[in-house]
Amino acid sequence: MSGVVELVDLAKYYGQNPAVDHIDLRIEDGEFFSLLGPSGCGKTTTLRLIAGFERPDSGAILIDGVDQAGTPPHKRPVNTVFQSYALFPHMNVADNVAFGLAYQDVPKAERNGRVAEALERVHLSGMGSRKPTQLSGGQQQRVALARSLVLSPSVLLLDEPLGALDAKLRKALQVELKRLQEDLEITFIYVTHDQEEAMTMSDRIAVMTEGTVEQMGTPSEIYEAPRSSYIADFLGVSNLMYADAVGPGRVRLGGRELGCVDRDGATGEVTVSIRPERVGIHAPDFGGENTLVGEIERVVFAGPLLNVLVTVEEVGTVQVTVPNQGGSFPWDWPDKVALQFPQDALRIVSETGTATEELEPEYHEDQEV
């Protein structure tokens, strides 16, 4: 059984408010596909529609070409892993994993074999007799994962499954989840608000806002070529700046004309974006193209990176990220520096009417860009 999922003009309303606003998606068999966005964007509702926990107001939910929109959850070829684990505390690990098999009339010997195999896949062999309370949070999440995998679904739905774990464990399990998905070769549809999580594991990402898909593509496509200021600002850290489009691939920024990646022949006042790690920083007499001169505002040590804030006249604060080379950084407040904006990295992402109100980059001292 394959796991191709298609959402066709899918809509769900609560009262007059669209939670999912007529979206179209195709998720390929064996793909790790993430629905990414902030709270209230519609990603969890979309997942619940696929699972059958919600009924759509219109549209189709095709799994391997069969519309499942009216099919009850237990009859769909999908299974769901929740953030809360939802384990039965009075049952041991093996019984928790075997719970769904009891409703499929699976013979005991086969059931025991499938449970052992599922526990081995999630690295919990030998722990079948333990109770959930005797396990760590990460181990409990693996039990929940094994309980879903033992049913051999063609599509596995994961609703922020790592959200309750600490940061270090979450990163470790991201690697394990991706490895497991590749080994099983089944379709994973993963809901998260964590950009790093989505970029680390996904083959493709759909970034959602207000019930719609704002942009869909591979992690590198969305990160390197955001189509809007919303995407640029939400996915990672980005410098968003007002500029004037003065010709094809040309903008006036900070009193100078710079080359950029144009978007649909934009004209007039626009918003341009560039990632902090793509901004070059040089001595003020640097003669390269696409440069603006500014004044160092602050240099912050962030472990493997240095975050440099530079004030540029008529632009505002520009964040530059440079790798920590182990020596002292050559500039500090209030030194003058030249910032170079490579033409392929400076992008028009929206006209001013759709730009975010606050264009200075969001900055955190522990930010890993």
C-alpha cells in the first residue's frame, strides 16, 4: 500500500472563520512532509481533517486516490502520534504498543512478533514489561511512535510529537525520526511550529498562515528564496528593509542603487530581504559592489557564531552573522564597516503594502542562524 495524500480545495470553517481555507496539496508516497506555521494558522486542523477527527465543510481528502472525507478515523489507512503521548498508565509498554492490534484479530504469536519488531525499531527492545511512568519523556514518545507503526499505516500523522521534550533531546529525536522514516519508506505528515525542526527533517514544507499555504517547497527553496516578507521573517532570521524598485533587478537602498533578485517585476516601494549569514562585513574602504557603509552598534558572542548589529543610515539596523574563528573580532562599537549584499541573496519579497510593520531583524543572544 502506498501513501499518496491529496487535499483538493479543502475547507473547514468554525462559524464564519476559515480554519482551513480551500487549500490544495499533494504529498508523495514515502515523503517526509511538514506543515509549518504559528499557532492558529490551520496546520493542526489540516492534520485532524486527514486523520478524520474533523469533517471538512468542502473539498476532498484523497489517500491513494480514494476520497476519505466521509470515512471514520479507524477505517482510514493512517495513524496519529500526539504530543501528549496518550499512553495507558496501567498497561506496560508491550500492551500499549499492542493495543490497536487487538481490534484487528491478529493472532497472539504474530502480535507479539510485531510488537517486538516495533520496539526494536524505536530502540526500546527489552523494555516491554515496564510501565510508562518508568520511562523518560523521550522513551514514552518512542512508545507512542511504536504503537502507531505496529499497525503498518500507509501514512503516519505526527502532531508536534517532540513539543514536550527538552531542546537537547528534541534535536536527538529529530535525527532518529528522519532515519526511521527513511528506513520504513512510509509517508510522514508532520505538524510543527518549530522552523529548525521542519528544516532538519522534511523533504518538503508547506508554510501556513490564516488557513492557507503561503509557500511550499524544499527547506532550501523556502529558506533561500522566500516569496513574501512573512516567509522571510518566519523561517529563520532575516533582515527586512524598505527600498525603491528602480528597474529590473535594481533597488535603491540606503541612498545607493543595488542589484537584487526581482520578484514579478515589482515597482515602487518594496521590501527586500537578506539572511544575516549572507551579508559580508569588511573595512569601510572596501570597494566591492552592492555595499553600504554603517556603524557597529553591538557585537554579541553566541558560541559558534558572532552576531553583529550594524546601523546603516536610511536603512536601520542590519544583523550580520559571522562564524567564530577563535580570535578577536576586528571591529567594535562605534567602528565604521562596509556591508556587502550579494546580488543573489538580496531579494524583493513584497511590496510595502504587505510588508511587516517592524522591519528591524528579530534578534536573540542565543540565536543560531
